[in-house]
Amino acid sequence: SQQGEEDPQALSIQEGENATMNCSYKTSINNLQWYRQNSGRGLVHLILIRSNEREKHSGRLRVTLDTSKKSSSLLITASRAADTASYFCATVTGGFKTIFGAGTRLFVKA
Amino acid sequence: EAQVTQNPRYLITVTGKKLTVTCSQNMNHEYMSWYRQDPGLGLRQIYYSMNVEVTDKGDVPEGYKVSRKEKRNFPLILESPSPNQTSLYFCASSPDGGSLGGYGYTFGSGTRLTVV
């Protein structure tokens, strides 16, 4: 079953603009994670936010979590062409299962 | 270098011919997991293991087997592959499965399997 659902499915922006991706989920979670994948390669862990946290920053990344709405957003500021990739949210439940969404494809035009 | 190593990277096989995809990690991680990735479906968990000799089913375990005899290795076995198992497979590991200390996963580079 799909837990995380990303929105939008695809996003195209100019270099220097900000990119925002959203993730919604259905059940209670321990934490939510965001990953990046470059064209069929392995996923790379970007950031993790725990269920008792509301916002977290890492470099140009900002993640928010709203457990009442069961949603999270990933903001990439000042996007670069190298940020072109697919981005996935992953929810971790107490049962050690991790469920990934279908991803958002981001294209940053130089 | 800390990494998860999968082999092979590419594999074409015929229906019914047993195969094994190997996965090894050098980070002493307790938790390991297998995923398959199909277009439009994201990653779906096949099996995971919390420690040696401890494994459990993910969301799509049918047609797959796993074993965890050593901490570092977590092979994925397809006893009788079928065309619907054609997919991109990823192995991943973490210190705690993401639930306790809040660590992310380290992924392997993937195995692209085609069953004809």
C-alpha cells in the first residue's frame, strides 16, 4: 500500500528559483524522510524529521511536518541545475516498515 | 568507504531460472531491506531484516525469499522468476531501521532485472 504521496508529480523551474514538494501520508509515523534519486541510481538520504518536530533545515533544504494534517513539505531554495532529480518522501512507522511515495520529478533549467 | 554493494548491476534471465541478487554492507548496520522500483509506483518494500536470522515481509514479498545468516549480507532470492518481477531492485541498510535513533538509509546502486 502506498503511504506517502508526493505532489506535484513533476515540477519544472528556472535555476535560482525555489522548489516546493509536498508529501501526504495516512497513518501515524515515527519519522519522515526525504530522498533524492538521479536517473535510476540509488537513493540518497537528504533529511529526516521526527514526528515531534515541526521544521528542520539542512543547507538549502527546509522540511516541515504537520502531523495533524499528515503532510510534509520539502523546500529547496535557490535551485541549481544539479538539483534535477526525483525526490521521494518515506514514512517510517513503529513497525520498522518504511513506505516510499511515487516521487516528484524536478527539472531545473539552467 | 561506507557503502552498500549490490551484484549484479544488470541481469537478464529466463522465466523459472532461480537467481540470487547479493547485497553486502560494511557499516555494521543492524537493519537491511530490499525494495523494488517500478514506474509510477515508487519503491515498494519486499523484505526487511532487523538483525541476523530476523526477517519480515514487506508489502510485496510474494515470489521472493531472503536470508540473513551474517550481519553484513542480505541476499534476495527469486526461486522461480516470472516476467512481472522485471524491475529495478534496491538494497538498503541503516543502523536501526529508521525508527529509533532516526537514521536514514544507505542505498545500493541497484540491480536492473529483466525476466523474459
